[in-house]
Amino acid sequence: MIRDQENLDVLLSTISNFVSKRLVPAENSVSETDEIPADIVAEMKELGLFGLTIPEEYGGLGLTMEEEVLVAFELARTSPAFRSLIGTNNGIGSLGIIVDGTQEQKQHYLPKLASGELIASFALTEPGSGSDAASLRTTAVRDGDFYVLNGTKRFITNAPEAGIFTVMARTNPEIKGSGGISAFIVERDTPGLSVGKADHKMGQRGAHTADVIFEDCRVPAVNLIGGKEGVGFKTAMKTLDKGRLHISAICTGVSERMLGDALNYAMDRRQFGQPIAEFQLIQAMLADSQMELYAARNMIIDAARRRDNKEDVSMEASCCKLFASEMCGRIADRGVQIMGGAGYVSEYAMERFYRDVRLFRIYEGTSQIQQIVIARNMIRKAQK
Ligand code: COS
């Protein structure tokens, strides 16, 4: 759903300008220093990028899902690290509060997330629990007006920067599966919470992940999301349904950038007396990529519209995440192939993108988890 086409067009062209004038020129230095410069972060705040999807009543832009994916297509035409910094505030870090939080929780945290004053992080994965998220072992034991958290969360995006964490922990050890899990908002300076050193990753330098450790960490009971125990796994799954659509759009935007770079290179690079873009074997790689991008864009917009229409898009979100992230991997691979030696050296962006995009097939649910979600939905529908 697009609420106001004119306003949206202004936003899209502002973001597109910001990406090409400010972010693309900074890509190499972000990759070298592993840091996004403070002036760029400040501009991102000014542009409202931290609050794109936070409801307007809490100071955000309140984008609909369709508007959000259109913005994501633009925002992703550069290093994924920039998107990652604002990604958790707009997605998995804040969504638990937006969909299931109490009025007080929303009023207290959302305005600070929308302005970028606070960074939010989503803490589900653990050393022993990744794809099997319902097996998580972090515990939260009620003690008067507090819950005492113990456990370790792993690969937590933006943990080094985060001011608050949405943490899934087991409040009922009797229930081994999803029903024993609750979701909490945990502030960074809560005694007993510590953040490990940043992980050294294959790509996406400038975007940080780390362990988050809870040792007798006393969290006020009012920070139980929605004030309700036992529904934290569902909060996490609802969050991921939306997050997966967002990531699909990011995969598509990055793919458009990579394909654009590959096309420009192929039109410029001459071999055997002509631009390599004139060769049909190169054209096949360009065409296959364009075809897939067209499909990805359309399926993502369709799923986004359905979500705006309040349909359950769990299956469609997984279809989009699976298709777009796998496509992104193929387009990165073809990009390197088209550029040959130039695709393999760091002088060109393709080598960096090739490493950066590998993560898309893993986080917010691996490709195999998306297949499981899709197939289970198919079976459930057929059984009805
Ligand atoms: N929205 C709302 N509720 C959902 C849901 C969704 N999308 N998906 C599942 N649920 C509910 C189910 O309806 C079920 O509720 P009931 O117990 O009331 O019937 C409950 O949650 C448990 O669901 P299910 O039985 O399907 O859970 P499983 O343990 O089999 O796990 C998968 C489901 C594998 C899909 C889940 O663990 C998953 O998504 N894993 C990947 C985690 C992930 O993406 N990690 C990345 C970390 S974030 S970067």
C-alpha cells in the first residue's frame, strides 16, 4: 500500500541521492576501517532512516510494507553495512515492541529508536540454538519485580552499538519447546549484561556482530514484552516474517547494484576487438540476472501488498527470502565471472559484494529453514 505517491517519490529520490553521493563514495573506507563515519551516521539520523518503519505517533515515518520494500531497493545499492546499522531499529530490533509491546513500552522506547538515539538489537540465536530457535537455553527466572536472565546469545547484529536488546529467554523450564519462551527488552547498562568482542566476519565490514552474555542479569518485570509470558517465540516469528521480506528487498537492491556494475564493465571492457557485452555468452549471464531481478522485485512487492492487506504472509516472506537471497548469490557469482580478474581483486567493488552477500543466505533463517517454512505452510493449507 502506498499512502501518498508524491511523498514517497520525494523520499525515494532523497535516499537514492544520499546513496550515490554519500554512501557509495564511502564504501571502501568503511570496509578498510570497519566503521561507518560519524558524519554519515548523523546524516542517516537527520534523514529519518532509523525510524522508517516506526509508527508516526512515535516519531517514525510509519512506512507501509510496500513503501518499506521500495525504500529498501534504493538503500541497498551500496555496501550492506550501511543498511545493517539502521536495519535492526526498523526491523527485528524494534518489531517485537511494535507488534506485541505494551503501550508504556512503545512510548518509552520507540521514539528513541526512531530518532536513532538508541540502537536496538534482536537476540535469539545462541551457541547451541540457531535454526532450531525453540530449543534456546537462556533462562529468565522471576524474582519479585524482576526476571533474572542467564545465558549467551551469539552473532547478534549491532550488539556492540545497541542500547537495548529484544531477548528471547525461557521463563518456563518445564516447557522445552516454544511455549516456554518469553521476550524481554533489556537495556544495555543493566548489571550482568556484557557484550563480547566483535566477530571477525567474511564480509560486511562496518556491520558488527558479537555475543551478548547475561550473568544474573536482573531485568525489571515491566520489560517483559506485552507483559505476557510464553508468547516470546511467536513474537520472534512474527518479527522474522517481516524481517525476511525486508531482507529480500535488500538482496534485490544489492543485486541491482552488482548487475549495474557488471553491465558497465562489460560495455567498457574490450576483448577480441569489441566490448565483451557484445558476446552472447556474457549476454546470457546478464539476461539471466535481469530476469531473476524482475521476478524478485515483483514477488516482493506482491508479498508486501498482501501483508499491508493484513494477510498472513509467513509462506510468501519465506519464498521471497529464499528466492532473493539465492538470486543475490548467483548474481554476485556472475558479476565476478563477467569481470574476470577485475571481479576478483579489491580494486573493484564486486569482490567485496561477493563476500558481503554470502550472509543473506544464512541470517534471518537459512535457505533450508525457508524451504521448511514454505513446505509446512503448503501441507497445512492442503490439510484444511
Ligand atoms: N507467526 C506466528 N506464529 C508462528 C509463526 C509465525 N510466522 N511460526 C510459528 N509460529 C507459532 C506456531 O503456530 C506454533 O504455535 P503453537 O505452539 O501455538 O501451535 C509455535 O510458533 C511453534 O511453531 P513451530 O512448531 O513451527 O516451531 P518449530 O520449533 O518447529 O520451528 C522454525 C519453526 C524452524 C520455522 C523456526 O524455529 C525458525 O524460523 N528457525 C530459524 C530461526 C532464525 O531465523 N534465526 C535467525 C536468527 S535472527 S538473525
